[in-house]
Amino acid sequence: MECRVGCAACCIAITISSPIPGMPDGKPAGVPCPQLTSDYRCRLFGKPERPAVCSGFHADEDTCGNTNEKAFELLRELEKSTLPDKV
């Protein structure tokens, strides 16, 4: 599956715990990555400073669905299901 241009759900909906240029402590879920352009493209795509978690993410129907809205829904659910249990 190819990434949908203009989606950027993976750059917004999920937590990125590794440093990103512009966010040395990573980014929380729901916050757009500071490396997103105004047309929702990654400024770091293909560059060595792109976090490994971003480079390792590949568009898949299980995480991206068939629409941008579905991608946000699926990734928010994944984010929620992988949060550590609060005691």
C-alpha cells in the first residue's frame, strides 16, 4: 500500500518518543510533527535525521484504512491500546 499524499495521520495521531528535530523529547499523540510541511509532507523523508520509528512505519490497510479519516481512527485506537496501564 502506498502512503496517501496529504494524510499525515502517522505524523499527528501517534506518540513519537524519540527525538525529532524541533522536538528533542519527541512528540505527544495528537500534536503534528514540527517537520510536516503545510501540504502534510515530511521534511525529513529520506534523510538520516528522520527518526527510526518514522522510517520503519509503512502504510498498511490495518493502520491506514481506506481514507485519511479511517487512518486517524485506527492510529488513535492503536495509540490508546498501547498506552501503559496506570496504577
